[in-house]
Amino acid sequence: MSTPAAAADGCNLTAGFVKVDLPESSFAVQIPYDVPVDQRYRYDAATGVHTFWVYADDKPFNDEQELMRTSRFDLQGFDYSSGVWQFEGYGYVPSGTSGASVMQIHNENGGVPATTMMLHVYNGTLRYYSGQTVESCINHRWFRLNVVHDVGASTVAM
């Protein structure tokens, strides 16, 4: 594969990556156990857009969890135990939201710590875990998130 010239100056974030087509069967959707899927998740095949809704009073995705309000999907059918992976998506966090997790990457096979990365919103600021600011003034606007994860090195770049 040839690398575009833009990659030399860091402008082409996808340079060197191969697009992986993900069929709908690759996504294991997890939503609150007491609502129908279409009330928390929608997939538009024409645009390839996955949309999730999470509300403060939502229940967890199963009745064995206590505080894990979530609408998400787990990627299945791909070996995510090695290599370098890229995720790109858009998010929207309503005003007044605090303590919400926007993205997480779990470590392989129950590693310690359990996650390589978690992005949370606290009082309008998107943070790496609860520390470093990734983006301020995040509430009530759309934002683009682009994450590159090197599994072997256990590193993340945003």
C-alpha cells in the first residue's frame, strides 16, 4: 500500500491503515435490559452511522449489574489482541451531563488495569480517566473523536 504524502506532516490520520468492513453481525449491542433495542440504538445502513442514547435513569444492560447504565456495542469476530487499531466517531453530550463515559478500551484477558483508556465527561470537560483534559467545553455540541490504539505497546493516541 502506498502512503499518501499528507502522512508525512501528520495530517492524514488514516495513512497506513487498512479499512475493515464491519458487518452488522460484528456488533453485540448492549442496552438497558428493560427497553427495546430501537429505543437506545439505531443503525443507518445507508450512512454507516450507529446511534446510541443513554439516559441518567437507565438501567444497566443486564440485571446482574448495579451502576453500569450503558448503551454500547462490543466488537466481535475480529482478533483485537494485537496490532494497531483506529476508531473514529462523533459524539454529543447534552448540557448538564457529568460522569458519563464516552469511550473505553479494555485490556486483553482481564489484564491489570482493566482498561487501557477511558474517556469521561466531568462538568463539561472530556478527560482521560479523571485527569488530563482532552477537550474542554464538550457539552451541548458535536465533537469528533479519533483514537489510535497500539495493543502490543498498550498505548493510545488521540
